[in-house]
Amino acid sequence: MIPEEAATVRAIYQDFINGVPIIAIAKKLNSQGIRTKRGGPWENRTVRYILTNPVYTGKVRWCREGANDYHCSTLLEGTMIVDGEHEAIIS
């Protein structure tokens, strides 16, 4: 876990819990000069992906058939959320 990235994830969740709209969260991150993991600007879909990704809670997506769609906020049939071996960033 990279501390700066974990702090950004926590801030995204905190803002969302406090009622800040997703697009406003993206604009805030961009205005602070924070870049995405790939070095790009934040978009509402990037923030939404973080908010719907179970990895930040210490979980992983697992599908017996091996088919996962990591860009989809809904689970494919047969996909389960299971405990991962990594530390959770948020509860």
C-alpha cells in the first residue's frame, strides 16, 4: 500500500459519505493536483470505480469460471466477493 494513494482513497470515501457528488470529488482532486494511478486527470467514472471496488475493503472479486469484469460496478453471474490477503484501506 502506498500511503499517499491510500489517503486519496480515504478522502474520496469521506467526501462521498458527506454527500459530495462524484463529479465534484473528481474536480476537487484535479484542483489539488492529484493524478490517478495512471497519471491522468480524475473523471467521475474513475471516482465511481474506486467507490464500487471491493479491493479497498480488503476483498477481491472471484469467479470460478475466471471471468471478471473489473470495469463494471455490477457483478457478473457467478462472481463472488471474498476476503483478500491484503490490508483494507477502508472499513
